[in-house]
Amino acid sequence: MFLFAPDQFTGHAQIGDAAARGPHLVRLGNAPVLSAEGPTIETLESTLTEGYAQALALEAERWRLERRLGEVAREGGADLVDEVSSIGRQLNRTDGELERLRALLATLHERARTVRRS
């Protein structure tokens, strides 16, 4: 699963493994709004921008997999069942990643609205 978080050296968002990156998004969503520890609006907006870009990349991957599924079905072949199963698993994984990412982005979007109003 791919998500994003500021790189420890550059401070810019980097795409990476959700096991390492996912907690950062949750921390941003749960940080105090009106305190020195809370994320700045710039941090939230930058993270949202990177997140939306990642969501678009996941959607593109999903479209690629769907196209491939159609090609495999048209071509047939001896390994049809194995390849269709593999593509199906990849689609399920991509759909799950996209769903989790969208949920995190919705939380961060609301958080950014709250910070902007305060």
C-alpha cells in the first residue's frame, strides 16, 4: 500500500509503504488544532496535494489493470485463470488502498478546513 509523509531529511512528501507512512497521516488528522504542536495549514495543504496526486496514480493503476483484464480475456490462453486471478487480486489491493487513502484525505481535508477557520 502506498501513502505519503514528509521525508525526514527534505521535509517534502514522499511516497512509500503505508506501514511506515500511514501513521503520519493519522497524527496530522489527530493533532491539536490551536496549539504549537498542531500542523500548519501549509503542512496540511501540502500533504493533501500529495495525497490527491497519489489517489490519481492509484486510479490510473486501476484503469491499467482493468484494460489488462480485458486484453487477457480477449487473448485467452492456457494461463487465463491464473492471470485473471492475479489481476483480480491486484485490483482488490488497489481498490483497498484507494479507499483507505480517500478516507485519510477526507479527514485531513476537514482538518485543514478547521485550521483555516481558526
